[in-house]
Amino acid sequence: MKRLAVGPMTTPEYNEWWVRRINDNTLKTSQESNQSIEEHLWVVPSELEIIRQDFERRNKLEIENLRKGKNKSKEDLDSLKTDYKKLRL
């Protein structure tokens, strides 16, 4: 009786795929050790949060501009009052 010895019925492409699959499941400690816990747990702000921050920043700038304008108006009014008093005398 003759026997035929047959190896595994896999192709080289399958073997390459299997090796890559196994390698993909291994832990990559070099990448994990480079990130701190804060970076790993960093949360991306939502669109609403970004809009809120932008709104607050714009309001702050607008308030500063209005205060500057108010101070300028007071200075102009004081100047006009002194000029008026000088003209009355």
C-alpha cells in the first residue's frame, strides 16, 4: 500500500495573512509608554463647547470696546463742560 504524505493545505498568502493577524494582536508597549495618562484620556471638545468659548471671547472683546468708548465719551463730556464754563465767564 502506497502512502502519500501531504503537508498543510495552506497557501503562502494565507500564511502571510495569518502571521500579520497574529502580529496585529500583540501589544505595542513602545507607543503606550510614550503617551501620558492625560494625553490618553484627552477629550475633544464638542461643537457646542467650541461655539460657547467663541461666543464668550467675542463678548469679552465687545465689552472692552464698549468700556473704552464709554470712557472716551466721559472724557469728551468733561472737556465740553470745561470749555462751556470758560466761555460763560
